[in-house]
Amino acid sequence: MLGRGGLANMAWRNLRRHRRRMLITLSSISFGILLAVLFTGMGDHSYSKMIDLAARMGTGHVAFQHPDYQDAPSLKKTIGGTDELRTLALADPEVQRVVTRISGPVMLATAANSSGAYFLGIDPQDEDADTLAGYDSITQGELFAESTGKGIVLGKVLADNLDVTLGKKVVYTLTNIDGKIVSGLARVKGIVDTGSPGLDGTLCLFPLETARKALAYPPHTATHVALYTDDQRVSSEVAERLAPQLPEGVVAATWREAQPELAGFISLDRAGAVVFEIIILIVVAAGIFNSLYVSVVQRSRELGIMMAVGFTPAQLFALVMWESLWLALLGLVAGALVTAGPYLYLNRNGLDFSEVMGGEGSEVSGIAFDPVIYPEVFPDHLVAIGIVVVITTLLAGILPALRAGRVVPVEAVRLG
């Protein structure tokens, strides 16, 4: 009686006897892996870019904020003790950066025009391209150097709407924490061109302390403390860990809560990609099933003789399942070899969808798509693809294996 090792060796020899069939099957598995890796990688890259951009537009991957802020955003809904909150956040191993922000609506006016905008009060000493959208997109002028003063940075579309250029004065009007309407004068220090018309039409960067003074906020008070992580996927875990440590009147909200439209779009788009990958998987599984089933049918006489000389139905079932497993493992190797070249090339050069998107990226909730997508699959997603391929191949082998185990020796030898 053959043990597992003997059955594995016999299964390997059976596959080698029919190399053409094996190569055709491996080709279908490799093609499926190539498509799965590229589509998953494009999604991983584009979603992460959009989420990181949304985080850099204001509230981070996780935000400490007033409990009612998300339901009804208002400059009156503030949190205090921002220095202590920043210290608490930085104690978490997943949190890389923490910045204090004040954000809300503002009315800007010049002698020529007026326009509503969304201002972001920042401390330039704390900010860089990793925390602030537009930091590396200032095409004219520069970011103000201090958190005080009268400097202001506008999005390009907003500046055009107001008909202002560098050095010109802008009057801003806000409603402070007491409900009073207050105004002030600012001078344009820089103009940002992010390439997103929606963002550039509303973006207004303001010195943090100037905004705090205009709004009559007490010291160490803001609307948000924004937390940034290296991987946006851990934002929920960070929020859950920090939430019990927060003082009363402060909650931890993830980017999903801050950007529900973006979260909904990503979920819907990812679901569509999963459906497409399932269709690919079914097609690949059908090819594997067909190959194994035809192999079993053509070997009916051989299997009947094996049964007659002492093989049990369980051993014949196991033999075909070993063939399935060998196909799966060989398919993974072949898939890796076939996928490596296109993946590395596209990861370096990207896929340009500019023409499809009309020359510019599309927007979701003010967040722009980058028209050039660089596939960059997460390692755990790569492992998941490998596991799914193995499981699918084994599942495709079950019915052929059952047929092999049900061979009647006399009939199989006679028909053969």
C-alpha cells in the first residue's frame, strides 16, 4: 500500500506524462494570477493615494474632535488640551505624525469679487508634504513661515475667482466661538495648484494662531488634532486603542467617518473589482476542472487496474487531489514568473488613464484620482491571492477525484 509520499510521487509522474495538458492548465492559472495581482495592485495603490490625500486635506487618518462635530460641523465645536492630546497620540506605536488643526468655512472678499471657502488653520513648523495637501504644490510664492501673522495661501482656482495675485490683500470673515461675525485682513503669500479643481477652488491655508485669535479660542484649543499613520489600514485599530484614553468631550474618528462619500465609493469600487476577480477565478477553475476530469476519464482503464491490484477508492481520490495540489503549486510558480515582469514594469512606469479621464483626474468628494496608476499590491493581499489559487485548484479537483474513487474495476478494464 502506498503512503502519502508514494501517492505524491505518482501524481507528479502522472502530470509529467501529459505535459501539454499540464502546460495549458498552468497557462490559465498564470493568466488568472496576473490579472488578480494587477487589478488588486491598482486598487491598493489608488485607494491608498486617495485616502492619504483626504487625510492630508484636514483631519488625518484619525482625528480627535468634538463628539458632535461629524454630524454638524461647526467652529463652535472645539476640543481643548491639544498639547496633551498630541502627547497621548504619539505614544501609540502606529502613529507617526500629529498636528493641530482649525478648520471651517470662511468668506473671502477682494475689491473685485467674493467667494466662500474652506480654511485650514495650520502651524507651518509642524507641517510638511506628508501631512498637508498642497504643501508641495505651491506654484507661486511660499507657505507663510509662522503660525501668527497675516499670511494666507489660496488654491489657484480660488485665487482666480477672487482675482488676486501674490502680495494682494484679502478680507476674511468668520463666525467666532461666541457667534459674532469677525473680519480681518490677510495678504496672499502663496498659491497652490494641486490639479484638483474642487480642492483648488476652496482651499485656504491660514496661520493657526491667527485663526485661533480671530475665533476667540482659548489657548490649546482647536477643532481637530490630526493623526497620521504609515498605513491607512490601521486607522480603525488606532482609533479603538486611543478612544478609552481620551478625556470627556473628545472622540477619535477615522478617515472613514470624516469622508463617508469617499469610503462608500472605495467600498463600491472594491466590490466591483472583487466580482471581476471572482469571474476570472471561475473561468480558471473551469479550465482546471476540465483538465483533471478529462484526465480521469482517459485513464479509466488504468485506474480500474489500480483498483483491481489493491488500491482503495480513498487512495485514488487522494491521487487526483495530489495532482490538483501539484498543479496549484506549479501554477503559483508559473504565475509568479509570468506576473513579475509586467508588474515591475507597471509599478515603475504606471498605467496612464489621462485620455480616459479627459486629460485630468476625476474627483470623489473633492478627492482627485491620479490619472497615472502604479500597481502596488499589499503583501497580505498577495498572500491571499496565493491561498485562493490553491483552494480553488483543490476544489476544482474534488469532482474528478470522486469519479476516480468510484471506478468499477471490471467495467473500466472492459471499456478501456
